[in-house]
Amino acid sequence: MGTAAGEPPFHPAVLFIRRPGAPFANAMHQRFRVLDSLASGEPLAAFLAAAAAMPDPPRAAVIMGGGVVRADAAFLDAVPSIRCLVSTAAGVDHIDLAECARRGVGVANSGTVYSADVADHAVGMLVDVLRRGLWPVQEDYAFGSTLRGKRVGIIGLGNIGSLLAKRLEAFGCIIHYNSRRPKDSVPHKYFPDVHDLASESDVLVVACALNKETRHIVGKDVLEALGTDGIVINIGRGASIDEVELVRALKEGRIAGAGLDVFENEPAVPSDLLSMDNVVLTPHSAVFTLESRSDLCEHLICILEAFFSGEPLLTPVLP
């Protein structure tokens, strides 16, 4: 990426597909020619067409997580020069991995940038749900419940799930988990079936990636297995829980409460959830810390510089 003496520095073009209000660091602009979908003011189709028609069209794109735009066959057809997609999230459910593999497009994600903050957020929501932290409207204070000694079932013992398990162990919780396969490196009990995990848990935490196997992995039967004293926490993806069944279970008292940072049809949130005093809601904000934003910017720059230098991608999903 160097230039001869006296020549202006070369800044490769990078598509940036973002939602309104999403932060973007100046450091990216110092290293790349950033083609910002929102700043362009154009509809997405026109924006992509203009990018594809450039003399030096972009070979890399940064795609916001959370379903803002899906990087699928139509997206790749619109900008055929793209050879690398970078997700700003750990999840890549907004990227068609099969189509990228077919076309030889590399995919990278945020790796462990957010993991600690999301694990912290999950613990905070869980404590809040257990303590029922509303100011009482009557003289008698409502009693909450302690976190100490709770049996916590974690669906997805990846980076976030593993950090969450360590934090909950410090509270004296008993950890069980479900994952694609058992992990020899952890002492926790493995459940190959989520229904069985729920039946042996006081709290069920969704920390898995969203794919066709995990969509609605927490449905009516799993909620029934969790039981009337059970609590659900979701810091993964909204569609991993059948939201209609969750609302019904909460309204009918078939589970005790929920803490949700993600929702099935974001940004829409069922009005019933907003009115429940046994539910804690946050607007997909578990990752929103100054530290994680700074770390993400640095991580994205490293991924893109590796790509443009012909080096292996950092945190590859598809190399």
C-alpha cells in the first residue's frame, strides 16, 4: 500500500453499509476511501450501482450487524468487485455465507471485541430481573430473588457464553450448557437437547449465533420446561426465541420473567413486553461502550489492511 515519493497516498475504496446513528471512527477515513451508504443520501440500489461504476470499484465492504442490509446474491451482483465482507457484529446471519463461499468472497466478523461487554450486560439484566427493581407503589416492598446458587443454562458456549459462565460462577451459580458439541475444556454439564437443559435450569440464557438450526430454538416446549419460576435472558439474536410464545408465557405466568437486549423484528418491540414489570428491555445496546467502539474500529482497520495487503483475514468466518 506504499506510494512513491511525492505521490498522494493510495486509499482503497471500502463500502460502509450502516444504519442511522451508527458511529464511525475518523481513523477509518484516514486509511480508506469510505463510501458511506447513509452519507450518500441515495437509495441503496443507486448507491451500490454508483459504487460499482467507479473506475476503481470497492473490493471490500463493512456491513452493520442486526439486519440493516442483507449481503446476499443480489447485493453481490450489484457490486461484483467485492471480494471481502466484514461484519461489525460477531453474528453473520445478515450475510449469505453459502453464496460468499460459491463466489470466493472472504468474510470476517468482530471476533471477541464485544464479548466481555455483552457478558457483563447479561449479568446486569439477570440481576435486574431477579430483583424486580421498580419503586413500589404500595407500602410493602416486593421481595426479589438472589442470583447466588441459581442453575443457569447457557445456549451457546462460545466467546460470550464462556465469559458469562465465568462471571456467573463467581456468584455461586451452577452452570449447564448446550452447544453444537460438548467442550472437553469446561467442567460444566453438557445438554445436547435444549428442552432438557431448560428443565434443569432456573435461568436460560440465549448466547448462540442465529442460523436455521437455532431460529426459535426457545419455543413453547422449552419455555414450559423452564417453568413458572424460570427466567429467560437473550443477548444473542431476537429470532432465537419465538417471541409470540415468549409473550404468551409471560402473560400467563408460565415463566417468571425475561431480560431482552434483542428482538425478533427489530426495532419493533411487542407492546405487551413494554408494560410488564417482570421484564427488562434494552435496545440491542449490550455492545454500546466507548471501549468496544474504539476496539471495533481498530479491529476493522486491521482486517481491511490485511485484506488489501494480501494477508489472511483476522477473525475469519470464510477465509
